Amino acid sequence: MSELSRQWLLWAPRVLATVVCAFSSLFALDAGGNAEFVVHIAPTVLLLVVVAISWRWEWVGGGVFTVLGIVYAYIGREHVPWVLLVSVPLIVVGALYGWNWRHHQELHAQA
């Protein structure tokens, strides 16, 4: 594996997970008051905690993001556009974290 592809594969789940968190935080902007804002921003804060933990232990991100994507797809199955918009990125990030975990030694060889 070339150095460039190794770096891309190492950083892709971390960057995409942060982008997913930024995207999910947009849903808090429609909150009416402070209490509603806290309720709407809480999932983003929890995802950021998962991203922080997954920075070191990729298996956590692989499991949590994949499960969240599947659960959201099941819960929102009547709203296909929303499922595609929310679940697919979560599952992609989970798959990338899982791939990182599976190839941990190879990716972190010279990092």
C-alpha cells in the first residue's frame, strides 16, 4: 500500500465522522429555545464523544456508527430520503472505522 493511500484510509473515517457530526448539528438550529437546543444538540455531542474514543480504538467507531445507521434506517423506514441522508453516511463511516480496525497494524506502521 502506498503512503498516500495509507494516509487517506487512516484519516477518512475520522474526517468523515467529524463532517457527519457537523451535519447532525444543523438539526439543532431549528430549536425554539435553550432547552430545545440542548435536546437537539445532544446526539451530536454523543457522536463527538464516540469520534474521540474511536480516534484510538477504531472498533468502537465501527460498531457504534454502523449500529446507529441501521437503527435509524429501521426507525425511519417510511421516509426513504431521510434514511439515505442520515443512515448511509453513518454506515459508511462505520465501515471505514471497521476497515481501519481490521488493518490497524498496516495503517499505523509509520504513522
